[in-house]
Amino acid sequence: MMGATELAARFEVSVRTIQRDLLALQEAGVPIWAQPGPGGGYGLNVETTLPPLNFTPTEAAAIATALATTRAMPFPQAGHSALTKLVGAMAVAPKDTAARIVSGVRVISRPDASIDLASGVILRALLDAVAVELTYRNARGDLTQRVVEPAGVLGTNNGWYLAGWCRLRMAARTFRLDRIVQISLVNESVPDRSLDEILRDLPFDLTEPALM
């Protein structure tokens, strides 16, 4: 256990910087605990720690850039949290070099709230094995209400898709995450359907727009 003042002196930064960075790591899920008062400080649960990661600066910068570039990635918050943990486990020198590399990179992308919303609900549905109810806009702009039994997510050159059994069509279907207008969990357990089974039964090629 070490105090904020001791950590600040060791890393040659201010106490405020140490407190801010430790808070960011705690919010990202890193198991750091704090004990206030005289003799207190910060500690780390050794059972959940990683050894220093031997990423090169360019490898770390590549991971950070990939996460920033992939706007339509499912589970973006989890990706950001994972990156924070990985960076926290890197040695100081390569981490600083990676930060300098990333500071010279700019990614212009449009945030898509619908993808963030859909991916969070889909993750919960997959973990709990329940159905989802969604409002979906197809390539023509037509809206439909559907209940879907999710099997997984699929990444293609056209974007990310939810794959599952559609009760409206009574068949395997995929749904582009950025075309899901609304989505919510249905409190109903669903049969165990493998992603491979669903993809094998699709009536169309994902390289072409799916209007179904």
C-alpha cells in the first residue's frame, strides 16, 4: 500500500494527477482499493493483477487507434475499459512513447448512439439467454417490430449485425446494429441456438443488402 504523496514523488507528477489517474482506473474496473486516514493509501488486489505487459509502443498505439477507428464495434464501453486496463499494466517508458504516438493520430468518426444502445442490450440478452424486442429499419427505410432470439453478433465489411431467430419471419435473420431504432429485453428464456446454425440457415448473402 502506498500513499498518494509517495506515488506522486515516485512518478514525478502532482498528487492531483495521481488521484485523478487512480480514480479513472477504478472506474474502468481495475481492483484498486483506498484506505483513508493516517497510515492509509492505495492498494491493488494481487489476485486480479497482470504482470507488466510487453507491448511495444507501436503495438499499444495500434490497439488504441483500432478501437477509435471501429466506430460500429459492438460493446464499445467494454473495449475502452479493456484498453485502460492494458495501458495501466504497461511499463512507464513504453506507455509514454505510445502516448506520444497516439497524440499524432486523429480519427474523424461520427458517434452512433443507436449502436451503443443496441450492443449493450444485446450483450445482456446473450448473457441471460433471453429474447429482445426491436424496431428495425431496413435498407428501404421500412420499419418493422420484431421479437428476436439472439445467437450472437457478426462483423462484416458492411457493419456489425445481430444474428438470431426472427419470430416475425419464423426464420434465421440478421439485423445491422445501426438500423436498430429501438431495442429492449424480453423477460423470456429462449432456446440455445448456436451462431453457426443461424448463419448456415440465412436465406441471403451478407455481402448484399438484406431487405427482409
